[in-house]
Amino acid sequence: MGMVKISANLAEDIVEDMKRRADEQGISMTELLRQALATQKFLQEEQDRGTKLLLKHKGESDRELIGTPSYRTGPARGQ
């Protein structure tokens, strides 16, 4: 499979967070983005199959994850 270069407009705070996370993990921002997209795809596919995704915090009740968390800082395209 070939590679395609893309360009995206992201808020500065998101880019700074991406840089920090990539540095902490010792990976490139491109690899961080690949991993994030793969994770989102996996979560969405599981939800589409009817899987309940639960968050469990020590000492707290389980919470079901509905949809995928948004990291958007502005309105989605077309809104």
C-alpha cells in the first residue's frame, strides 16, 4: 500500500499536545497520528458490532463510552 501525504489545519494547543505526546513516546507526530486513527477505527468498529466499551476507574462505577471523544476545538465542516 502506498503512502499519501495529507495536510490538516489544527489548533495550536492540539499540535503542542501532539508534539509532547510524541516526544514522551519517542515516536514521530506522524506515527502518533497513525496510532490515534487506528485506535479510533478499532473503537468505532467495535461499537458498530454492538460491543459496549466501559471505562473503569479504581474506586468508581463503570462508565460506558458512547461514541468517540472529540478533540475538535471548533465546529465540524458543514455545521
